[in-house]
Amino acid sequence: MFVIAAIFFPLLLLGLLLAMERVERPLNAADTGKGLEGFLHNAQPDEVDTLAHQGLPAALERYRRRLRRPPPGKHRAA
């Protein structure tokens, strides 16, 4: 019985660690640079103006839209 436990426990632990990594990856990816802290460090003047006049949700949406745009000169071929 001890031999079976000694064989399957590391495999079970490895499976649990892989499952936890799969759960954690989207949570970390969603938070990097797109939240309030990223906005405050990288906001452009027009985004700050939107923050002052329309509030945080509108300013964050404008900021996220800018992050999703491809950089100039990096357009995909049609």
C-alpha cells in the first residue's frame, strides 16, 4: 500500500500544480498594465482629460482601446 501511495502522490501533486497554474495564468494576464496603476503610469494627455471630465470608467476604456490598437506601421496584410 505504501508503494502505491509513494508512486501516485507525486503524480497527484504534479497534476494539482498544473491545474493551479492554468487557473492562475488568466488572472495574471488580465491584470498586467490594463488596470488603474497601468493607466496612471502610461496615460496620455487626452486620456487624463477624459478622466477629469467623464470619470474613471470612460478614461480606462479609452486607455484599453489604445492598448489594443496595433502600433503604426504594423498593420496586417489584407
